[in-house]
Amino acid sequence: MAEFLVGAAAFILGMVALGLLRILRGPGDADRIMSAQLVGTGGIAAVLLLGTATGEAATVDIALTLALLAAFAAFAFVKAKLAQTPGESRAADSQ
Amino acid sequence: MSLFLDLWTVVAVVAGAFFFFAGTVGLLRFPDSLTRLHALTKADNLGLGLVVLGLLPQMDSVAAGLKLLCIWLLVLLSGATSSQWIARSLREGGSES
């Protein structure tokens, strides 16, 4: 069972690495942060699989930290992005 | 019983890995940012959910399984919220991306 779980983790990490190509290609900042979100979700899955394969209970806490970091990264991105375009959000809402 | 649980783990983890594959293909191949956001947030959260469901029978205790489910719930909540915010920033950012 452990071999299968490690193999699945490797496959998911490969998918995450392929998704990172989107950071190179862009074209916008939002596409790049989406790629970072993929690292968050895929990283959690890979860490959980590896933790179960090795029987290491602490990896669940690592996955929890990754989940929090991915959420904070997305919110920080949106906050910075919306701060660049002041006033437009109010105008768009009132239309 | 143990064989059945292992079979469940294999089936669910393979299905989860397939959804990660689908999410990556969507992120790379879809034509614009909003469709890519759609592919990423749906497929990957479902993939993680299937992986978590597959790992549940391998856990030692009920508490460890509940912790796994809590991680999935956190990812679902933050993913749903942040995808709405990213879509909002895309809409207000105009056609630059």
C-alpha cells in the first residue's frame, strides 16, 4: 500500500509541476496566483499521501499549514490587486 | 475487510489523481482566465476530497480521520471564497488579463 501512495503523491506532484508552466506563460497576475493555488491544493494532497505512506502523524499539521498559507496568499493578492484600482469597484457596483 | 478498505483507498486515490490531472490540463489549455479559474477551483478541490476520502480507512484513529476532513473543509471554504475574490479582481481589472 505504501508504494502505491508514494506513487500517487509523485503523480500529483508532477501535475503540480506541469501547472507551474502557467506562471511562465501568464498572461495576467491572476493566472499566476491560480498556479500558486494549485501548488497549495496539490501540495496538501501529496503531503497527506506521503504522511500516510510513512505513518508520520505530524504531516497532517504540515498540510493544515499549507492550506492556511494558500488561503492567505490568495487574499493578499486580491487585496493588493483591488488597491491598485481605487474607486472602480464602487462605480462597477452602482451600475 | 482489510482488502476491501485497501481497494477503496486505491480507487478513491486514483480518482483524485485523475481530477488533479484534469485540473492541470484545464489550467494549461483553457482559453481565458475565468475558465481557468473554474477548472482550477472545482477539479482540484474535488481531487483533494477524493484523496482525503481514500486515506480515511488508513488512519489509526477516528480523531486523525476527522482532522483530515477538517483540512478538506478548510480548503473548500478558502478555495470557494478566494475564487470569488480572484474573479472579482479579474472583472474590475478590465481586459488586461
